[in-house]
Amino acid sequence: MLTLTEEQGMLQEAARGFLSESAPVSQLRALRDARDELGYSRDLWRAMAELGWTGILIPEEHGGLDFGHMGAGLVCQEMGRTLAASPYISTAIMAATAIRRGGGPGQQARWLPAIAAGEAVIAVAVDEARKHDPAGTALRAQASCNGFRLDGHKTFVADAVGADAIIVAARTGGEPGEAEGLSLFVVDARAQGLDIERTLMVDSRNAARLTLDGVQVDEADALGPVGGAFELLETVLGAGRAGLAAEMSGIAQESFARTLGYLRERTQFGRPIGSFQALQHRAAHLYCEIEVAKSAVLAGGQALDRDPTGAGFLVSLAKAKAGEVARLAVAEAVQMHGGIGMTDAVDIGLFMKRARVAGEWLGDASFHAGRIARLRCF
Amino acid sequence: MLTLTEEQGMLQEAARGFLSESAPVSQLRALRDARDELGYSRDLWRAMAELGWTGILIPEEHGGLDFGHMGAGLVCQEMGRTLAASPYISTAIMAATAIRRGGGPGQQARWLPAIAAGEAVIAVAVDEARKHDPAGTALRAQASCNGFRLDGHKTFVADAVGADAIIVAARTGGEPGEAEGLSLFVVDARAQGLDIERTLMVDSRNAARLTLDGVQVDEADALGPVGGAFELLETVLGAGRAGLAAEMSGIAQESFARTLGYLRERTQFGRPIGSFQALQHRAAHLYCEIEVAKSAVLAGGQALDRDPTGAGFLVSLAKAKAGEVARLAVAEAVQMHGGIGMTDAVDIGLFMKRARVAGEWLGDASFHAGRIARLRCF
Amino acid sequence: MSELDAFRHEVRLWLDAHCPAPMRELTRGEEDIVWGGRRWAFRSEAERVWLERMAERGFTVPTWPKAYGGAGLSRDEERVLREEMARIGARSPLESFGIWMLGPALLKFGNEAQKREHLPRIARGEIRWCQGYSEPNAGSDLASLQTRAEDRGDHWVVNGQKVWTSYADQADWIFCLVRTDPAAPKHRGISFVLFDMATPGVSTRPIRLISGKSPFCETFFDDVRVPKENLVGELNRGWDIAKYLLTHEREMIGGGAGGLLGTRPIGEVVAELAGSDGEGISDPLLRADVMRAEIDTLAFALTMDRLRDEAAGGQGIGARSAMLKYYGTELNKRRTELMLRAAGSDGLEWEGERSGGGRLARDWLRAKGNSIEGGTSEVMLGIIAKAILELPGA
Amino acid sequence: MSELDAFRHEVRLWLDAHCPAPMRELTRGEEDIVWGGRRWAFRSEAERVWLERMAERGFTVPTWPKAYGGAGLSRDEERVLREEMARIGARSPLESFGIWMLGPALLKFGNEAQKREHLPRIARGEIRWCQGYSEPNAGSDLASLQTRAEDRGDHWVVNGQKVWTSYADQADWIFCLVRTDPAAPKHRGISFVLFDMATPGVSTRPIRLISGKSPFCETFFDDVRVPKENLVGELNRGWDIAKYLLTHEREMIGGGAGGLLGTRPIGEVVAELAGSDGEGISDPLLRADVMRAEIDTLAFALTMDRLRDEAAGGQGIGARSAMLKYYGTELNKRRTELMLRAAGSDGLEWEGERSGGGRLARDWLRAKGNSIEGGTSEVMLGIIAKAILELPGA
């Protein structure tokens, strides 16, 4: 059934209520204007932990709710509606998935309860160039002492600033472009040789550029099989992509709702501009696109809950479609708001900015369309 | 100056007057309903010759007007407006260009005056598969006796039915995909071993599939250098493509004009449907596209007149843009005409059909966009 | 075992015993559909027997009451029946506008006599119906229709013209919108009447489309005498029935997503047409457009599933049928464009065996009508803007 | 030697002799533009001298009459001047809204005293003007503006608010649309007035855009006293001047094709941003979109050439400026979208040297306003539909 379960519906409602109350768009604006170093509110993060959301993908024995990806997506969707900034996708979704599915008992015991409690923030570092390309990972991990020595660069690492640890994709073998030879390591954020350069992004949130210069990790810091962690990485990325798709769906829905409101209330030529047929037809088309994207997001989330390692196709569908639709929704929102939509004084531009970053992160629509084409053999 | 010269303007007016009088859309309809074997009117062709149009690209010493490609394009544009069927592009444009630029004195003397006089129809056979790909020519020409023996297939050969001769692209060397090794031969339409299968196309005109089984040609039947005729072929194709671009521009203009007329006169909900803003905006957008396509067509024609062998870039631009715009124009025409536009009783569907064939012939928009990308190195 | 399981068991046994083997073969499309009617010629004994047996059980119209030729099944039981038919690949015994359109309208608006007269004959495939709605000057603005029915005491005399009457030339009866009060506001003077196509004064003329032959006809009424008892519902209230049927039709077209349902993935089809030999579609623009169409088609198919699931949850689909109709038909136009691009000049042949009688070109042309028939895309967008988005009127 | 050739010779000699070397260097954009005005601080002596010399010859406003600070050149002579300036890479000595907008309006609608007072100061760059048109509730529907000028005998008192006043915070004077007859139909109660921004009661507040800082301001008028002689044209007939200037502005934006003019080919830019190493853009969707944008951009550039050539033939460009404005700005939005896609995460940086202060992201955001400012795309399409296609009103 492509519908929410009763529990999921309740979570969605709770999330909507809480976030519109505790993390409205004005919060992002305030963080931005204060040039906040973290780019998100620690108070909000703690509150999300108290609600159990940070443990949504963590087994109960580690203090989590084990509520599933669909539930995580609903939180993301509601965060998209209010542009709530938090390390939710990197930590509660991606890092939690990586450690749960690839970590040993020690790692799980160390990190999962901490994530669930909102006490640990963990970023995931994959990209090394301007476009997402996990198999292209070149950062080298060379056997050394009891572990590995990491050398290389990472870019577009969301939430690395202020993180306790960073999960780094590295190459223990093979060549860039190959799935073979990839490994994942948990690196302490204060490790020697690790430089974290904060980069302020267009959405007023952080991404970091990392330089790893002889960073030493133990064999025990590996997640998943050394040299064979590509499947685990794909699972982690899939979870993150589904979260981003849901967030973009929320952004599209909210910016559309605001646009509809503006169309009803703004008067020009003696009538509400929403009575102009050309705008009506564009709004109606956009409505259809948003509904279609919602279905893809729902299917992607459900697929992850059925099989977290085999949902790549539907997750890519969700990320590609939600990305394109969010792009259309925010573009139409600005255009239909007219001049006021171009000003920083109203929120529409903030939705446009976040949609762009969420669209790029973990693969843009082209990337995922390409995956779909390959999986469909054309 | 991207404008017509005075002489060109006069030709355009004359062509518009003559064709709307002597070859209105009803002529194509009548030929179709009569299942005419040729698919065009011999009377019209003779009349076009009397007006000098068949000799528009032929030097005066061979009985032509030598009026240039821009002029030929204007005739094509006006033919597009009335869907006048004739072997104009294959014979008066492509064959005339091929023989003028690649033929020896004997060939020129034999064919050019005959084309100018409307006494010879010559088709040009290039394609061998479903998509246009001149360099992909595989039809073999093997040295034999005093000439060559041709073996292979051709498809989508417009106007081959009823033609006196066919200019055939063949491979005397190299491999399919290479420019090197291509040759052009004038093959008598009654040559032994040549089978011409008539194929009725969606636009009610003919294209033929040719089978050449040991067709013998002389060395003297070659146009351009044997094994090195690719550049000549490109010039011939360029001339044809510019003609098709102009024809599609005419189709777009005329189907748009008819749509505007319908928008003004058709009443629903107590008002002309052209007063509905959503249709107004789409019509206005289409107007812009048609204007933009016209500029490209004009530039392509002028470029050919400046340098018939070096105009490939602008001609591809014209063919690609005019093709896309004609596609949009006929699609909008059918949709805006509503149910009536779907019936065979009105002409709009005929424009849609011809636009589709003209768009495919000598390379569709993708083909030409690809050429442009390669020439621009991206 | 639940009641539903018991029903399933019973249906399975019955189908196994009664569905003739030839009726379990894949249909080849149009030419295997049984439309019924007075002039219907069964193409095989199996076809005849299958219809007879199914009609006897009420399974041609399973949810209709037994009194009117149905089986009185619940929605769940109907679903079970469909599933069990699908399990053995059983063909539909009968399709008709009577089943799809008139039946639901009569059940809702007809009087007892009308139901008893018409519904069982529809269920048994004895009478084939056509639908007289659109007119040359009443397309998107259907309510402006001009076909007039003049009151002559015990009967009406109908004069006027309908267009887009599917299979009018093969139908036995027509359900028809006529103007019974020319003085009233346009929505208030329309009535819904039924009459025999064999009545003197009725004539039809097939419509040729840009894609070739079509089931559509123009239908002319020249002093056609229609008994008063053939009025369905109240006099001058026919627009209520028309609206009901229009929504119903839109949901059907939308539910079938404008013909997209059950088609092969566009990427696969295009790769095959383009002869890509498993190396991917090499034309970069075509490939890009196919990628986008594939994504939209997949996401749209999920949307149909979602709306169905939500409807099952009692939320209904309502005006969102306009979305399905709009999006599905526009997608189908894209699909046929892409197929034709991939097929290149081969796809432009109009006749002959090699091209299946110009199948690709004709499908491409025919699809252009999808976004016009059953309410244009523009009308659908207007419905969405007003009924769903609640945008203000001009 | 023709007269024009003689003029060219003379201009060439003069430019060679008078254009300072630093003024022949490529401008780095905004920061090298000379806007003039009371508070203008020249960034170099060369800048000052160059303006002085050009103004003395009337070359800052070459086609204006000599009496008002121009050089009285014909269109052909002006073209020669531009060509000769381009030949040596001479920078523009002065840019201003006075030159672009107010000057043409005064030449057409102003009285002799107004021309003599204002035009020479514009030509010499002494007074910098801004334009008071849009208001918060009067955007596309500009004529609904509410800023009021009340008649107080020998002067008006102006109250209200303008938005999108470019450089209002740096301008010396404003040309402004005000409502002088609130009772009249909206187009008939508007007047066109000029006043000093230093007048008590005028205040400005810069507008921050989604792309960051901008030259736009909100401008507030609180009991601003404006002498009666500052009315341009007839009382309550200001809308004629407004329309003239709006068309003029649209032609300027359209002529510059929304900033597209002189930009590098999008294919080249994207290939460079994507780091394709000459192997073509590998992302198939991006490549396809760039191919289409390249074609549209090339064909559009040819369209600008064609319209210019046709205008030179005396046909004028007229309402087709709406086409240029619409198409050019929509293309520019596509262009910046493609650039950002190609640049990936690098393009999403907002600050810092590496990203040139977030140049790509800011350009992308800023371009979204192109299809809004100077008349929205929707307004342009409406103009085309009505003025060119002559489609009927609602």
C-alpha cells in the first residue's frame, strides 16, 4: 500500500507541529544572520533527540526507535517545509545506517546510543570533486602499523564542522572508477593530520573541505569489509538520498503552498493574480508534478524499509524526480511572487537555495537518471 | 545584413502568390486521395521550371538563374506554407548542387540544362538505416571493367520514384563511419540491377528503398573525386538541409497563422478561445520561437551563398532549430484546434505530417545539435 | 476461511470449469474485443459461450444488482473476481459503453422501468450503446450544446448534430444530451434521453482522423421522434447526469492513465527501436528525453497506485482524476514522439506490412488526440486550479 | 571621401589624441563604470579627464542636440563613433539613467527650460538620476500606483513609497510617477515630476536580494515639497511618458538581450566548468540541455542581429522588444542554471576567494530576477499576444 501507516501518519503530524513551532524558517534566518559557526541550533538537535528522531534508524537495544526509513523521510519532509537546519541526514540517517549495518559490536555500542541520545554528530565524507561520484573515490588508505594511513581530499562534507567523527570513504585497492577496493573508516574529528575547512554554502549551511595528510586509523575503525565496502556505502548513500528526496518534496510542497497563498491574496489589475488563467495552468501543472514526486518519494522510502540494500532503483527515482520538481517549484515560486520573491525579506529565496543544495548533494537528477537508465539497460 | 535583398523579397512574394494559387494544400490532398504514384504534380513541376525555380542554383550558361541558396530557401519556405509537393529539394537543390560542384563538363551539359528546364528529375540516395548517417555509408562500389559495380541498399530516398537518375553515395574505400573512401555516382534510374521500391510516407509523398545488385557505373558517372567525395556530399546535404529548414519555417509560420485564425474565430464559453490567457501566452511563446527559427534559417541561407562548402555550422543550426520549432508549432496547432484538428477534414494534420518527414530527412534535430556540439568542442 | 476466501474458492472452481480454452489466450487488442449488440457476429463459438456463461452469472457487470443482470458483488468480491480471471488469463467477455457509462448513470438516475428495460440487455450484450454528447460548436464548452428536443405532447422531436460519437454506426441505442428549454440558462435547459438508433431520421457518418480510420462518427438527427418515457432523471436536469458521467469518464481514462497502463518501459522500447544493441541509446538528445520520460512514467505509475490505495482507504480520488487524465495523456504523447524519433525514417512509413500498416506513425498521430478527447488538457488544468487549488475565478 | 568617412577620420584622430591610455583597458565590470553625480569620486585622474574631454565634445550623449550638451550626431555618425571607440578599446566615459531614460523623455516631453536645466548636467555627469516607478502594490499593474502629489498652489506635496529604485541612495535627483488626480481613471491621474533627492522628507533603504547586495532601494516620500515647474509634460498625462519610457527600457533590456550579449558560448563555459578536458560534457542530461541552450542562444543572437538590421531598414522593432526581453531573459536563466549544474558543489559556495565570493551561485540567483524586472515574462507574453498577434481581450 502506497500510503502511510497510522504510526507514520502520527509521526508526520507530530513532526509538522513541532518543527513549525520550534524550527520555523526564521530560525534558519537568525542562524544565518548571526553567522553561526555550526549553521544549526544545538537546542533543536537536542530536542529532536528527546523526541527520539535521532534514533529513528537505530535498534531499540541501542536506545533507538527503529522506526524505519519511511519515518526518517517524514521527518526530513517536515524539515524541508520549515528549512530546519540540523545534521539529521548526515548523522541520524547516513552515519546511523553505516554503523548499524557495517559496524562491529564495539563501534555500535560506542556510537549508536550516542547518536540516539543526540550526543554525537557524525558526518559522512564521500565526494572529492564537484560532482557526486562515489566510485570515483581516490583518497588513499595505505596499510600502516595496525591500520591504515589516509591521504587525500574530500569536499562537500555536510556537517563536518562541529562533528565528533567523520566516516570517510577511502580506497584500499583498485582504481578510481572501480567499486572494488573501497573502504569506510570512522575518523575522529580531532585526528592528527585532518584539516577541516569550513565552507559556507548558498543555503547558509556548512559543508567542509577535508584534507587528510597521514591520518592514522585502526583496522577496528573500518565499517564493513575493508576493500569491499561499496555495497555498504551504497546503502548508506541510499538512505541519505531518500532523506534528501523527502526533504525536497517538503520544500516543493511548502513553497507551492506559499505561492498559492500569494496568488490568492496579491491583487493586480483589480483582481487576484491567481485568477489569471496562465498562472492557474502553471500552478495546476506544478500541482501534478508535486503529486507525482510525492509518490516516488513514498515508494523510495517504503523500498528502503523492505530492503535497505536493494532499494537503489526506487531511491534514485525519488531523488531524481523530487529534485527536478523542487527545482520547478521554487523557480515558479520566485517568478510568481514577482519582485518581492527576489528579495531576501521573504522566505521563498531560502527555499530555492536549500533546494539547490539538497538537489546536488549525493547526486543530482542527472546522476540518478543515469543510474536508472543503466539499471533499465538503455 | 540579415534581411532579404530586394530581389529576394520579390521572389518570395512571387512564390507565395504562385503557390497559393497553383499548389494550395488541396492539391496535396487530391494527389493523396487519388493515390498518385508520383506524389506530386508534373504540371506544377513544369510550371516551376517555367518560372525558373528549378534552375535557381544552376549557372546561367546552363540555362539557370544562378540566384543562390537564399532564393532556393524562399521557394522552399513558400512550398512549406502550401505543402506543395515536388522534387524541388532533391532535384533543383541537391542534385543541381552535386552536379554543378562535382560534375565534369559532360555531366553538367547533360544534366544541368535538363534540370533547369524541368525535364530531369534526379534523386539523391544517402541513408541506409533508419537514422541519417552519411559517414555510415556502407553500400559498396567495387572497381570493375571501366568503372564500378554497386551493391547494397538505400532507404528514405525521396522522389526516386519517377526519377531519371539517382545520385548514390557509395563506398570505394574505408570503413562505414569514416569520411574517407566515399564516392558519389549518377546512376540511371533504369540501370540493370537497380530495384526501386516505392514507400508511401506519412506525408503522402514517396520515399524509396533501393536495392543495388551489381549495378554497373562508369568512372565518368562519378561526381567529385572518387574516394574523396565526402566534402562534396556535405555541400550537397547542406544545400538540402537549408532547403528543408526553410520549408519547416514555412510550415511553422503557416500552421501558426491558421491557429491564430482559429483562436480568433472559435467561440467557447461565450468568448473567442484566443481571449483565454493560457492560450495567449502559449501563442506568444510560439511566436517568439518562430521568429528565432526564421533568423537561423536566414543566416543558414546567407552562409551558403557566401560559401557553399563552409556553411555547415549555420545550416545545422537552421535545420535543428527550424525542426524543433516546426514540431512545436504543429503540436500546438493540433491541440489548440481541439477535436477538429484531429480530423482529416482540416489541413492541420497534413502540416504535422510533412513537418515530421522534413524534420527527419537529412538529419533530425538531434543529429544537427550533435554536429553543432562537436564543432563548438563541447 | 473468511467469506471472501470462500468466494474466491467458488469463483476459481467456476472459472476453471466454464472459461473456454480459447478465451484464456492473450487478446491481440481491438480485434478480440466483444462489443455485443443486435448486429454482433461472434468470431468464435467460444466467444459466444463465454459471454453467455458470464452473463448468466451476472459477471459481465459484477457489481450491479442481480435484479438488473448483475451479480450483486461487493467491491472486494469484484476485485477477487478480476484477480481470478487474471490468474487464468481469462478475457473480458464483454466491453461496452453501456457497461462503462450508461449503466452507472441509470443505476443512479434512472427509474425502475428504465433499469429493468435497459440494464439486463446491457449485461447480456444484446444492445450496444453509444454516447451523444459533443457537438461541432460545443466541445470544451459542452453545456452550450444546441441539439434540440421539442415537446410534442407524448413525444419529443429531436433535431441537431453530435460529433465524436464512438461507434455510432454500429450502436443500437444512444444516450444523448438534448436541449429541452432553449430559454433557460445553458446548464438548466438540458435533458438526458435515450433512443433507438434505428428511429427514422438518425444517420451517421464516420470521421476520418489524421491517423486514419476511427470509431468516431458524426451523428445527425432529423426530426427524430423520441417517446417521453425515454427521459432519464428530471426534465431540464440532464446536466447533473452529464457531469456525473464526465467525471466518471475522466476517472476511467485517468485510471487507464490515457493508455499508458501496462505499456512496456519507454527506455526499453526506444532502445529496441533505435537498435542500440544493449549499448545504450547513442543519440544524446533522445537519450536524455527518454531518461526523463522513463522517470516521469515510473513516478506516474506509482502515483496511480498511490491514488488507488488512498481511494481504497475511503479518501476517494475525486477531482484528482483530472490530474491522471492530464498527466497520463501528455506522457503518452511524449512516449509516441520518442518512439517515432527512435525509429527514424522507418517509423514514417504509412502503409504496408513492414511497418504494420504504418503503426508507429499512426499511433503517434492518434496519441495527439489523447489530450483533447474526454476533456482537453486545458480543461483538466482548469479543473485542478479551481476544484483542488481553489484559485479564484476571473 | 564621403562625409561619413571624413567624420570617421576626424573622430579617429581625436580619440587617438584624447583617450587616456588607462581608459583603453578592459573594464572589470561594475567597478569601472562611471556613474557621475554630485558625490562621485573618480577612481583615477584618467577617468576624470576622459569624462571631461568627451563631455566637452558632446560625446557622452552624441545624438543629443548641441544646445543641450550633445554632439548633434546622426545615427550613422553615432555608430561610427561607437566603432571607433571600440577599435581602440575606449571605455564608456559615463553611464547613467539620465542618459538612458530621462534624457530621451525630456527631449520628447520636456519644455525648453527643463531641457536647458537638466540635459547639460546629465551630459557632463554632474547630476545622477534615479527612476521612481514601481510601488509595493503596483508591480505589473504599474498604473495602479498610489504615491500622491497634492496641489498646494505653487507646489505639490508628495507622499508615498517607491520600490526597485536603482541607486536611489546615490542619486541626486529622481524622475517620478505620482498620482495627481485620485478621482480619475487610474491611467488618467498620473503625472511625471522631477525633484531633488536632497529635498526634506526623502529617504531611502537598500533592498537586499536573494543574491545579496543590490543597487535597488525602497524610497520613501514624507511630505516632500516639489515645485510646480518640475512637472514634465501635461498634468495628469504622465502615463504617456511612462509608457514611452517603459517601451524604451524594454528595448534596452531586450537589445542587451537580458545580459546575454557578448557572453561566451554556453557550451564552452559549461565544458570548462565541468572540466571535460575537451572530451565533451559527459553528463548526458546536462549535455542535452546545453546543446539545446547553445542552439537557442545562437539563433537568438541572430534574431537580435536581424531585428537590428530590419530596424535600420526603417521597419522599427516596436512591440518585438517584448520578444527580445522575454526570450533573452529566459535564456539567461537557463544559462546560469546550466553553469551551476556543471559546477556542482563548487558552484554552491557562498563566500570566499575560491568561489569569487560565490559568484556562480549569486549570478544564478540574480538571473531569476531578469524575467521579473522591467516587465515580467508574463507581461511580455501578454504584450506579444495583444500588440503583435492581435488576439482578442477577455
